[in-house]
Amino acid sequence: MNLQSTRLYYREFQPEDDVLMFALDSLSEVHTYLYDPVVTDIQQSRDVIAYVRSQYVANGIGRMAAFTKDTDEFIGWVGLKLQEDVNGREQFYDIGYRLMPQHWGKGYATEATLFFLEYAFNVLQADEVNAFAFPSNGASLRVLEKCGLKQVERFVYNGQESVWLMIKK
Ligand SMILES: CC(C)(COP(=O)(O)OP(=O)(O)OC[C@H]1O[C@@H](n2cnc3c(N)ncnc32)[C@H](O)[C@@H]1OP(=O)(O)O)[C@@H](O)C(=O)NCCC(=O)NCCS
């Protein structure tokens, strides 16, 4: 499958991407508004990749590694995940992203989110896509709202006040 947008391309994570995933998840600034803590051991990143890869098989979708087309640089992960048991929903497509700080502020999260919303509605035939974030994560909320998601309500996830967002096809 050829997954690409204007400046980025996307591919499934491979076990050999452990160093890239660790580079991303070991940065405290990346985790300021995340539910999961900074990783300290590369084995944790290997476990995350194994989990993501199991989702590709089970659900036909999962978070994707994102790269710049022009320099072939890893910028982080983006895309869809079939989430379960959040805010009273049994199952839903969640849109998300986590980028290396040197690539923030270039519009990459917006570009990737618009691409994967199209994918959700046109390829997966989803009726609705959701997202959730810390109310204090201004950049993330801005990306989601720029892409057409609306804030629906506040709820608590993992003990954290969170915002629930939604877009319908
Ligand atoms: C959230 C994240 C993916 C955004 O990526 P990005 O590529 O910088 O996003 P974009 O450049 O596409 O858009 C960011 C928008 O937010 C705005 N923004 C940035 N910081 C902001 C803040 N503190 N408050 C409000 N808006 C903010 C930018 O101005 C831009 O909007 P604009 O285009 O109208 O100017 C990136 O910051 C990141 O990876 N953060 C760490 C992981 C994370 O928090 N993930 C989301 C969990 S819900």
C-alpha cells in the first residue's frame, strides 16, 4: 500500500525501528501531555513496536512511522488506532500523532491527520473518528480542530482530565 501525502510518507513499524521509537519516547518534552511515561530502556520500545505490529494484523490498521519524502528522515508516528474502552465507547478509530520536537511547527501533524482522516472514511469506511487529549495540550487540540474535529465533552482517562473530540464522515 502506498501511503503518502504532500511532504511525508508513512509505513508500518518494523522491529528494526526500535532505535527510532526509543529516540522519540525517551524525550521528556514529547511526554509533557501524554498518558504514558518516558521510556528508559529500549526493550520498552521493542515491546511497543510488537504491540503496534499485532494491531496491524488484528485490526488492519495501527500507528504508522512517518518520514519526510525529501530527506527520508523519521519524524515520529501518526495515524489511526482501533481503540477500545475509552469514555464509554467499546471500540472506535482514534487519530493521533507523536513527533520529534525538531519537526514540530511545520504543519506535519496537520498534514498527516488530514491524510489519515481520508483513509478512515474512504478506505476503512468509518462513520466517525475520535481523539482525546489533555485540555492543556494546545498544539494537539489546534491540529485536531484545524482538521475538523469538534470538542464534544470532558471526561477522565487514566485519572487525567481529558477532552473528547469527534468528526463524522
Ligand atoms: C502535538 C504535535 C503532534 C503537533 O505537531 P505539529 O506538527 O507541530 O503540528 P502542526 O504544525 O501541524 O500544527 C500545530 C498548530 O498548533 C499551534 N500551536 C502550537 N503550540 C500551541 C499551543 N501551546 N497552544 C495553542 N496552539 C498551539 C500552532 O501554531 C499550529 O497552528 P497554526 O497552524 O494555526 O499556526 C507535536 O507538538 C507533538 O508531537 N507533541 C508531543 C506529543 C503529543 O502531545 N501528542 C498528542 C497527544 S494528544
